[in-house]
Amino acid sequence: MKRSFYAGSTAVVTGAGGGIGRQLAVQLAEAGAATILVDVDAEKAGETRDLVARTGGKAVAVVADVTDVGRMAEVAAEVEARVGGVDVLINNAGRLYYGGVVESEPSDFDAVMRANFGAAVVSTKAFLPAVLRSKQGRIANLSSAYGLIGLGGAAPYTAAKFAIRGFSESLRSELRSHPNVAVSCVYPGGVKTGIAWSALAAAGVDATAAAERFDRQVARTEPVQAARVILRGIAHGHSRILIGPDALLADTVARIAGGRYEQLIRLIVRG
Ligand SMILES: NC(=O)c1ccc[n+]([C@@H]2O[C@H](COP(=O)([O-])OP(=O)(O)OC[C@H]3O[C@@H](n4cnc5c(N)ncnc54)[C@H](O)[C@@H]3O)[C@@H](O)[C@H]2O)c1
């Protein structure tokens, strides 16, 4: 049998307590990686660790807010001392947000940028030295289909996910002189996780109605399938990893229609 890319590696997954992150953890462990599961929610991180252990995999759960620079420096030092290195870093932690420019305050933009873009930056800075030392290092950042196109109603989230895309592409270019390391940016369309129910929201926005709409109309891909595509893309060192037909559509339409993609998308969605 072909040896998995991940066999014998050490992988850090942020936001591993649920959704896509949990499936990434399980599949990484199945592929032979030792996993470090970082989540702000102790109970959820523990559940993922137990799930990995039940399938015979190796996992350590670490409770940390990945936007906290000091805490993440501690976590990186702890991992260094206990495990000695990191090969794969998946910056998956993030929060959805409901609200456009009109209803969002500058403080909402700050909070959403921090929860998504900030999380990827802080975690990357903490683990980059370790990944650079790996023989086959990988960094993957979770953007979104909202990192490919901007539609109304989610400007702070869209801006944060576009920022993750710019950060990833810049880092990839910066690391050209490190052929042992590849950087991927992941663009999922709607995935069936609990993300809609822990979303941040602008004042006055009905978050429950928005979450119900998300589950009904947006979430299409199973997290198991999303994790499979992500791990395959990371192993191959792909710079862009698209998840689901909706992300594929967003990417294609943005390329074909250029500045007029919004009209084309509205036409397609209306049927
Ligand atoms: N689900 C989707 O439809 C979808 C679509 C596009 C992009 N994404 C992105 O994929 C990533 C994972 O999404 P998901 O749907 O699995 O989300 P989820 O809400 O199901 O799980 C996210 C996990 O991250 C943890 N987390 C959040 N902020 C954290 C922080 N600051 N520090 C530590 N842990 C934190 C949460 O506790 C939770 O366990 C996110 O970045 C999200 O923006 C998701």
C-alpha cells in the first residue's frame, strides 16, 4: 500500500473542536499523523481527542484562543518541548458573521477580522519556525467562497476571508526559497457544520433566521468530504483548494465575468 504523505508527521489543527476541523483531525490521525488539536472550547477539543483516540490515533487537545498572541507563543513552545516539531499547520479556526456594511460598526469589522484573519496570522507566526524546519512542511489557511467573491450582507466576513487569501498568497511567495514548505489557501462553499449557530452578528440582524437560512440554502458539502479534499490538496502542495460545487462556481464566474460577476451569479441563482 502507498505510504500516506501524513504518516509519521505532526499536525496542528486550530478549531479542531468541531465541524471541518474535527474531521481534519480524525482523517489526519487515520493517515498516521500525530495531531495537536487547538480549540478555545475545552469540552469540544476533548471530544475530538477522544474520537481520534477511539480510532487508534494519537492526539493532544490544547485549549487556547488562537487570536491570543501570548497564549499561542506558549502553545508553540509547549509543542516544541513535548513533540519537537510541526510538519503540518492547518489554520482552520474562524467565525461566521451576519451583516453588511450598512448595519456593521467599525468594531464589528475589527472583531470579525480578528476572529478570522487575526487567527490565521497569530497561529502562523507562532508555528512558522517549526514548520520551516520540517522536511515536508505545509501551512493551510481556511478562507471561503467569500474569499473569492463579494456579495451583499457579509462585508466584514468577506473582507476577512479575502485578507486570508492575500496573506496566504504572500506567504507562499515569500517562502519560495524554502522548497520543503508549501502554503495552501482553502476556499470552501457551504459545509454542513454548526458554524451558522456560533456566528457573530451585527446589532439588529436576526441571527437565528440567518442561521436557519444558512443551513437550508448554503450548507451542502459534508465535513468528511471537505476534510478529504483539503488533506489531498495540502499533501500535493496545491496553492488553492476549492471545496464543493458552489466554491467552484464562484471561482469560475469570478474569472469569466471579471467585474460583472455579481450579475452573472444572480442570474444563475435565480435560474
Ligand atoms: N462551514 C462552512 O460552510 C464554511 C464555509 C467556508 C469557510 N469556512 C471556514 O472553515 C473554517 C471551519 O469552519 P467550520 O464550519 O468547521 O466551523 P465550526 O464553527 O463548526 O467549528 C469551528 C471551531 O473553531 C473553534 N474556534 C473558533 N474561534 C476560535 C478561536 N479564536 N480559537 C480557538 N478555537 C476557535 C470553535 O470553538 C469550533 O470548535 C472556518 O474558518 C470557516 O470560516 C466554513
